[in-house]
Amino acid sequence: MNKGVSDRIAETDPDRPVLIAGPTASGKSELALRIAETQGGVIVNADAIQVYSDWRILTARPSIEDESRAPHALYGHVPGDQPYSVGDWLRDLEPLLNGSARPIIVGGTGLYFTALTEGLAQIPATPDDIRTTAMQRIETEGHETLVAELDAETRNRIDTANPMRVQRAWEVLTSTGKGLAAWQDETAPARLPLSEVTAFVVNADKDWLTPRIERRFDQMLATGALDEARANRPTWSPTLPSAKAIGAAELMAFLDGKMSLEDARDRSTILTRQFAKRQRTWFRARMRDWHRVDAREL
């Protein structure tokens, strides 16, 4: 790690929480580990898919070796069939914010960080029947049909290419009669405003990140992603919350003889690149006041 990033770590107040956002495969987890090893603290997950227990390898959760280097929290603690919202994450995070160890919160889910630093609307829980309807419609019709039914303000504000975000917005509108954007405009105070933290966002340009994404998926395959898919196959359904893990559907298609492994690999890496692009767009728009770290320096 070069002197520039070393200086940033050295200048970080060891008593202040640290936030680290970045696109997938950008090296943000390694930065969190180095801060934890240098100054102490507990590394806390802020990635919406890494909360699930059934896809450790495919979601690039920290390895057992990484977990031995520093305490980790909120990784793999949710069953794959259980819906999990940003509100759930904030509630699970609360004891860690009040704990004795300084939290180092790292991940790629921009909405988690925004809710933490800017506040979260207090939206009523979605009834089970509405959630079931949403999941069934996405499975049979595609999430695009739900996009068309959203209010214009919400449709312009969310990532309409993300089925999970679309499903959540549709559920809110259907169950409350009020769009997600309107709820967000009635936001409660932030739990951890930027003035109380050290916040980093890792910048990773497309040309540098794409080969890393491809190498990482190959590494996933080499270290057991297919075995993980086989273990999940008996209970697999594309409607499961954890099924949103990129590559899960493709590996299942390979196991079912519907896709070659090469095609599954290529499709998964394309989807990951598209996801990273959406992440970078969010970070540029919503994290202008965060300290920038060049991924090439990590």
C-alpha cells in the first residue's frame, strides 16, 4: 500500500467510526482490514447480499482467514429465504454503534450508507401477502412490469434496473398508498451523520476494475462456488431474497444443463460489471463529501 493511503490511515481518528464504500472487487474490504489491524475496531458489513448465510463464496464475503485478522459482524447472519431491508440492517447495526469497539463499516450498498448518514424514512412493514405477490409477479412477468406501476417521483429516484429496489418501492406504494420517494422526504434524523465519522469512498475506473471482476469470479469457481451452488440447489428458487446474488441463477442454470460453464461465467461477469457501474454512479451522486481513495493505491 503506497504512502498516500498509509497517510490517510495514520490521520484517521481511532475514536471515530469509519465508513468505507466502494464498488464490488475494488479492494475496500482489504482497506477495512488494514485500518482494523492498525488501529483496532470491528469490521461491519454494509452489503445487502453479504448478509445472507447461503452464499459465502459467491457473494465474496470475508474468508475465514480474513475473519481471523479482525472481528467481523453482520456477515451471513440472515437465512437466505428471509427478506432483509435497510431498516433491518440499521436495527442490527445499533448495538455495534453503542459497543466498545470502533465500527469500521464497509460495503457496496449505497442505500445503507445513505440511510445511516442522512436518515431513513419510517415506512410501515410490508404485509406478507403483498410481498408474496411482488415476488411472484417478478418471477413470472419480470420486474419491469412493476416499474411501470410506480409513481413518477419514485421511478426517477431509484435504480430501476435493480429488481430488489423495484420490489421494495412497489411494495411500499401498494401497502401504504404513498410512494417511496414521499416517505423518504419525511426522513427521520441520521443515526451517524458525516460530521461524526471518517468516510472513504474507493474510486475504481472501469478499465482497472473489469479484469479484477473477471479474475475474482474465476477464483470463486476455483475455490468452491459450484459446490456452494450444488448445496443450495435443493432449496433454490429465483424468488428467494438471497437469489439476487450475482451468478447464482447462472450457476444453477449450468447445474441444470441449461447453460455451459463458460457462458455462466461470462454472463456473471457481465452482470457484475453492470452492477459496479451502477454503484459508481450512486457514489458519485450521493457521496461527494466523502474522502476519495484511488483503488489502484490499495
